[in-house]
Amino acid sequence: SRKHVIAVGQLGPIMLAESKAEAVDRMIAMLREAHAQGAVWIVFPELALTTFFPRYIYETPEEYDRFFEEGLPSPAMRPLFAEAARLGVGFYLGYAEKVAEGGRMRRFNTSILVDRDGTVAGKYRKVHLPGTSEPVLKADFEHLEKRYFEVGDLGFNTFDTSIGRIGMCICNDRRWPETFRVMALQGAEMFMLGYNTPTRNIHHPEPAHLREFHHRLSIEAAAYQNGAWVFASAKCGAEDGFAMIGGSAIVAPTGESVARTAGEADEVICHNCDLGLGDYIRRTVFDFGRHRRIEHYGLITAT
Ligand code: ING
């Protein structure tokens, strides 16, 4: 069997006043802790270098560009890249990407996979952007991802790495089953994702416990229905008073969470994952070639 110790490095709150260097130092500490437990890979959250800034209203790029990274690795990322390569640990990292493409500045909610030798194995740009582009002014915070980011233009892909074939997504993507099926059809053995999920819903008076339930329901269903491991890493706790859920988890291809974080601070969880565990699921119940009937699925790609 192909077994690898894989870690999730959950980040507690990053305050607005906190520097990217401080956030990177916290991630380096967790990377070292994971390495000490034999981990060969660690999954960090979405937008892991800064506070979750889409909760605030900014008018111009001059006001919000400080949250973005330019270059890969960006200057702020370099110490993390260096330490990870020194220890031979691969990682998933979520960050705000600013790049000149097609003759103009583009901004995306992005994640990368960096292999154990420090090379970038893949990039993903968040497709399902939740919230609004204009403030709703219904609470003391917003959810303005559609204001600050473009819809990802790279699609859902899988990436061959030294530990296996990995699919990536980000936060809200995990609520959409299409996300995982498209990558499972490309042979993803593992899905890695980061998230920042506010505890309060500003669009509907929803009980807080449902945030945690829907998060867990989404990643456990994704794992089972695609016979793949899911590694979900939260940035959580109260960022300047704005609470976000924890619940980082490692989910086996059977759909069962085998590890979960206990709190809402920086926390490393590890599991010795048998990547072969999903094989029987994709050979029996979810043998896509034998059982799928695409002639009846057309509506999924219709408007
Ligand atoms: N955050 C939340 C998420 O999808 C959200 C936003 C929460 C949307 C709950 C709908 C319901 O987990 C991000 N960053 O997508």
C-alpha cells in the first residue's frame, strides 16, 4: 500500500494589524511540528497570509492591494518555501494572487501545491466565489469576494506530485459536488482545500451550528462519493472579533473523518494515510466507467 503521513495546519485568527511575516512564521512552526511527526505534506488554509479581508469594504485597489501577493514565490512566501524544501515537506497554500495577464491586472483567490523539493506542482484559482460584489450592509461585516476576485480561469485540474495525484479547491467550492467529480474524473486520489467560514451568516438568520454541520457534510460526502482523501484546513477563531469556524479535518475515502482539530487556534493534525484505501470504492460502487450514465446528466452543464 502507498502510505504517507499527511498533515493539516490549521491557522487561528490573523488580525488586520498582523504582518504577513508573522503569519508565515506561524506556518513554519506548524510545518516543523508536522515534519517532526513524519509528515511529508501539510495543507494550510485559504488566504493564509492575511486576515479574511473580504469582510471589509474597500473602494480602490490602492486600499486592498496590500493583501495580495505578486510573483511565485512572492517575497512573503520565500521563507516558507525555503524551510519546506529544507525539510522535504510539500504543502498546499492559499493566498490572494495579483498578476498581470492579458494586458491587465488580474486578482484571484488562489491556491498552489509546492512539492517536497520546493517546485510549484500546480495552481488553482477559486471558481465558486460566494457573497456579493456590493455591500449588503445587513451586519457589521460583509462577504465581498466577488468584489475583490475574478472567477478562476484555470478550471478544476489534478496535479501529479511525489506523493500522488492531487486535486485542489478553495472554501465555497467544497459545497458544490461538481467540483470534486470533475477532478475525480481526472484521477484525483486526494483533494486539498483551505477555507475561511464566518460563523455568522449575513444573508439569512441561520443557526450557527449549521455552519459546522454543512462544512463537515460537504467534505465527508465529497470523499466518499469520489473515493478520495480530503484534507480541509481552516483559518478560524475571531479575527478582530469576527468569528470563523474551525473543524479542520482529514477525511478517508470511506467518508469518515479520521482526524479533526480540537480548537480554533494554530493546530497540526496528522494521519498516516493509505492512498490505496479509495481503490475499492472507485473499482466498485463508484466505478465511473461502468456505472455513470452521462446521457442523463446534460442539465448539469446547462444554464
Ligand atoms: N467562505 C464561506 C464558505 O463557503 C459561505 C462562505 C459560508 C457561503 C456558508 C455559504 C454558506 O465556507 C468562503 N470563503 O467561501
